[in-house]
Amino acid sequence: MKRIILIIVVLAFAVSCVWASENIEFYENDTLIEYDSVNFTIPHGFGQDKSIVNATTIFFINEKNETINITVGSAMVDGNYTMFGSHMGYLNQTNSTVAFSYVADGKNVTLRGSSQQLLLKVLEG
């Protein structure tokens, strides 16, 4: 009985993952996007997760479940004021997430992702 329940749970998870990825168009190349008049580069292999709706944030995911969140117009994250790529801003890193906030064209911008390298790619292209 336990084996049947485990198989059902695993199959349900696999189907939900496939369903979610079918609704996302993954970029084949690094792609320049404009969000709220600010430019970002989304690395190849990522796609916008439109199943998450938020007025100030867009969400991207790849097939490894790495995520990128871009928020424009919110409060800055707490962190160390530092140079990150070619931008000055606030860098905050926890065990699983890196966040960087800076000002672009007079707007507060916050990027969140799974690594500094990933966020640098979004910032610098």
C-alpha cells in the first residue's frame, strides 16, 4: 500500500512539473527584455513563469528550477552597499538566494536569484 501511494505521489509531481514547464517558453538565446523602462538580459534556458502574477515583479525559471525575480518600484533590500558588476547597490546573500537592489532611471530595482553569477548575467548581459 505504501509503495502505491509513493508511486502516485511521484507521478503527480512529475505531471505537475511537466505541466508547468509546458506553459513556459524557454529562451534559446540570451534575451534582452525591457521591464518598466529598465533593460535586463535573461540568460538562455530561462522562461517567464506567467502562472505567478504580481503587479511589480516578473518571474523567470529554468528547467533546473533556478529562478530569477525582477522587481521594479519596491523598497531596497537590506545588505552591504557595494559595487556589483557595474552597479552600486545593496547586496544580500542567504544560503539559497542572492538579492541585489540598485537605482536605475530613478526607480528602485531588486533582482533575486540563486547565484551571484546569474544576477550578474541579468545585469550585464
